Amino acid sequence: MYGLTDSFKSTVSPFKITHTLTGSSFYFYGADDFQKLKSNDISNIISVWYEEAAEFDSQEEFDQTNITFMRQKHIKVPFVKFYWSYNPPRNPYNWINEWSEDMKTNESYLVHESSYLNDELGFVTEQMLADINRIKENDFDYYRYIYLGEPVGLGNNVYNMACFHALDELPGDDKIIGISYALDTGHQQSATACGAYGITAKGNVILLDTFYYSPAGRSVKAAPSDLTVMINDFITGVQEKYNVPIIRLTIDSAEGALRNQYYKDFGIRWVPVAKKKNQTMIDMVTSLLAQGRFFYLDNENNKIFIEEHKMYRYDEKTIKTPEPKVIKEDDHTVDEFKYFVLDNAKLLGLKV
């Protein structure tokens, strides 16, 4: 690259790129566990760059990691220079947003903010601008958060319901190429929900149908062996109606009994989703919604999906905290929708 490849050599244990003439080196670390960084033995450090710095869980982890590298300063520099780059989290009370605000008044720090509006070299293409403007029109707060880097806050409602687009029938110019199913289970105590999501040729998502079983008010509640039959009948009906391939079958990773029962009954394995932090999964759903790519058939079965999303809210007592919590009530279609988006993120072109 740039005719300089032969001037460097690289290794993977440790991950390092070294300039062959001067010996200057770039070391690469994962910061998933700051304790591991304490064992590094580099010495002669002149600067450190943290990419995606907001991924640290707390300021304590941040500070301890900085100290680790400060102790290994090169003898000929007065101090180790630190660079932090990140996209500000949506919550203004997130630790790194508050930390950044505090640093603005500290003479030892320079806080610089930029967005695509500052591009003077043409990195932002016309195609990118069109996509940005589409999100700006669909969800202005999300546009401010994603593209202007503003911590716009959470509000009480988790989702902007104006981004859930109702359809009376399937579009004639955007055919369904496959269906993914996502399942959240409750068994004896709470509801079981399964969504059938059609993915279209244009990359849109259409909620075709919803299976919903609630044990509330039932003297005899469905066992896992009963639920597998009901869910399989639901999927069979959807497949017969639309006659397209099944893309994925996604289930809550905490669910073992129903997954095993389904395999025993039908020889079909559901994929346990690798769940992330709840706010991360919410942000991924919000990204899909803000792009104007989510639709639902306005039928009787899908009404529960819309109602649960309307009622999905943050606990007001936790909104102004670094880790706001949602109210965990009647959120079964909400959870399975998150599982669908997370497990199909690559196909949908969403960043995980």
C-alpha cells in the first residue's frame, strides 16, 4: 500500500507492525478485559490510540488502562500522548459523554467533535448522502445521534412508532426472497411469541405473521411438547402461504427445553442467538427502523406486536443513569424482534 509495504514487517503473536529501518512499532490490543493489558511489557511508549473508546464499561476501567501505558513511557518524551475516538452513546448520562464534557474544561485535554458535515476531502459520496437524508427524513433524532454525534437522550418510549409502517398487502415491486423466524419463550409463567419476518429483494423487512401463546388465565398450561406442535403448525402455515425458503430459525439463547423438544419432535434445530447488552440490541433495531425498512402486514395476529412495542418503555427512575433499564412487562414480541435483527444483521446490512 502506497509503496511502503516492504518498509514494514508484521507479526500476530503479538499483533504488531514494525518499521524495519527504525524499529518503531505499532502494537494492537483488544480492550475487552482491561486487566489483561496490565501484563503487557512494551516499554518506550510515546502514544496510545483507543478506537471505539465508548466500549469501555466504566471510567474506572478507562483510567486503570491509561495508567498501565503511562508507566511504560519512552525516556525521551515528556509524557505519553493519548487519543480517544468514539461515537457518542445516545444516553447523555453515559460515562464517556459525561467524561468528555468534564475534559472540555481541562487544559491538558483537547476535545474535538466532527461529523460528515465537516468532510472537505470528498469521503462522503452521493450514495452515502442519499442514505443519510433518508434517515434524516424518517427519524430526525436518530439522524442527530448517528450522523451528528449528538447524545440526544432516550425519552420514555424506546421506539419511534412512526417508523413501523403498516401494509394492507405485500408490495408488487419488492418480492419476498425468504423468511426468518424468531422465538421468545415463556412456558408456564409468561407468553411465547414467534415472528415470521419476510426479507425482500430490496432489503426491506416485512412482519408477515405472529404466533402468540399466553398461559395467563389458563388452568392447564401448554407444556414444551405442546408448544413445539403449535409453533411448527404456525411455521408450516406461513411457508405454505408464501412458498419461499426459510432463512433462519432464531431462539433465545437462554431457552434449552423448547429447543431440544423441537429437535426431538421435528429434527430441526433452532439457532440460539448470541445476545448482547439490551441497549445494543435496541440500537440495532432502531437502526433498521430509522432507515425506513421495516413494515408489517396490518392483520389480527400482528396487532399484539404493535401494541407491545407501543408500550415498551424505559423505567423513568433509570433514564438519567449510565445504564437505563426497560420495564420488563409484556415484551415477548419485542424480544423476539430484537433476536431477529441481531441474528440477521449481516444479511440486513446492519453493524453488529
